[in-house]
Amino acid sequence: MEFYESTISSRVIYSGKILNLRLDEVKLPNGKTSTREIVDHPGAVAIVALNEKNEVLMVRQYRKPVEEALLEIPAGKIEKEEQSDVCAQRELMEETGFFARNLRHITDFYTSPGFSSERMHLYLARDLEKKARQADDDEYIQLEAVPLEEAIRKIYDGEIKDAKTISGLLLAYNILKGAV
């Protein structure tokens, strides 16, 4: 069986600041048709930023969709025509006030490919230089420096619930421990 769906028709039903929502009618491999609700997203970055004390710079912010304040690694949407590494530095500055002199791309992954096109570019940031924080007007975040080992424990204790943060911390931890 071929794993491919042909698009018969596509229409945008919502266009917003962060994403668009479209409905696609598709032809399935068996010849039948179906409808797909797709969140179009321009992509994003997430950064595991480690200071000289081996603490992860994390942000706590309220997330309306889950009605909860979550502890996360810095992250943000890629602007039109922006390179992911440039976005990573910009988001790190906006959310933490630090610039990474050493920025390493770890991997890319899809955040939720069942309904969204969002592709996350994950970075490891080290050799941090303190600069002025440049927060967005609509972002209310609290910066927290968490020892890396403690951050890993928080994943297993259920204190860290955000998927990009879980993925980023575990991947960075394995890289730093020489496991990969």
C-alpha cells in the first residue's frame, strides 16, 4: 500500500498571527476521500541554554490552552524569511537576556504531525553572555535557572509537561553525557 494522500481541494478557514487553519479534501491510498483539518505553522525554535554552572535557563509562563503555568525551555516562532539559528538567538535574548556564543543545532522534529505542520528546530546554547532582556509586550515570563540534573528529575516527576522541553532536555543531556 502506498502511504500518500493526494489533495483534491484546500481552503483556509482561519488566518491568524501565529497560525492558519485549513481544510483539505484528500484522496486516500484506497481511493476513498476524507477531510483533514490542518494547522499551518511557519516553524519554531527551542533552546536548551546552559550557563557556566550547568544550569538550564528556563521560563515559567501561563499557557491558556492548558490553563496552567508551565516550566519550559525558551522557544518561539520563526518569522518570515528568518533563519532558524537567527531566530534561536533572538528568542534566547527576548526570553532570557542572554546571547549564546556557542549555538549548536541538535535536531528538527514535528511537534504534532497528526494535525499541524509545525517543525521545531532544537538548539543547545552554551558560553552565554548576559545582555539586556528584550521581552515581547504580550509575554509574561519568569526566568528560572535549574540545575540540569534537577531539570531531568522534574521530567520524571511530572513537573515538566511540555513536549519540546522534555525532548530538548533529554537530547541535550545525552549529548553532554557523551551518549550520542
